[in-house]
Amino acid sequence: MHGDHILGLKNPDGSLAFPNAEIKVPGVDWVHWMSDDNMSRAPDAFQKGQFGFNRKIFSDLAGRVTRYDWDKEVAPGITSVDTSGHTPGHTSFVIQSGSQKLYFQGDVTNVPDLFLRNPDWHIMFDSEPEKAVLTRRRVYDVAVSEKMLVSGYHFPFPGIGHVEKAGGGYRFVPAAWSPVI
């Protein structure tokens, strides 16, 4: 529930951009971002701004939003995974079809070139920096050990590939692609 992922839900006039879409959010994130107490304790202007974005988008949508828990199938073949740290309820998804799996890691790293190589670094966008570091290592260790395809919002083209161990961190190996079908 960060601005760069939710602000497209509404048009400039406040109407829903996709009026027939089901809107689902992680329950933990909903509780965090809708709490007046949490908003009052936000440590800086950036964090306070995130509360504002969420309230602007969701203030009149509470009855339309489906909240889900981690480790549950949120749609056929799509299971939610706790990847908290970037936000308190940050969630990734394992998307499975038959024996094939894709780990869609949201913002476990929002700058893959930096944070795969240096997973112990953190960035101002992480609500809980130390937890974000632990989550990054856990997620990428799983991706490496299971040889799972990985994708995320901020991954470079082609946006999908594998993660390998590289020194004290990891590296992204983009999937082969063809511009001709």
C-alpha cells in the first residue's frame, strides 16, 4: 500500500479507474495504514505522506476492499506470502501452474541492481529497515534453493528471471526472451 502501487486505482476526478475490479489488500497493511495512532507516530514526512495517500485512495472504499491474510490462496494458483519490512504488511505472491512457480516479490527490493548485490542495505522507503533486510535474504535464499522464477514491480526488462548467489549477496539473471512470437 505505497503510493506508487495504489495511486492508479482512481482517476483524477476520484472515480474508480477499474470500477468492476475486486480490490484486495493485505489485512496487516490495512490495519497499519488506516490507524490514526500509527499515523501520529510516523517518523518523517515521507511516512506521513504514505498515510495520506492511503487515506485519499481508500477512505471511501473500505466496504469494497477485501482484506486477506498471508499463506492463503487469494485467487486460484496465487498464494500470499509474508514479506513484511518494506511495509508492515508487505506481501509477495507465489503463482503456480502445475509444477511451475513464479515468485512475484513486489518491493522486497525496489532497486534490484543495488539490493540484490547488497541485501543488507536499506532505503528510506522501507518502513522497517532491519526487517526488510531479513526478508530480502529469506526471499532470495528460497528463490535460489528452489530455482524459482522471480519478478517484481521494479525489475529491469524483461522483468522476469532467476536469482543466483553472488558473493555475500545475489544477482539477477534475466530470462531469455524473443521479440518474435
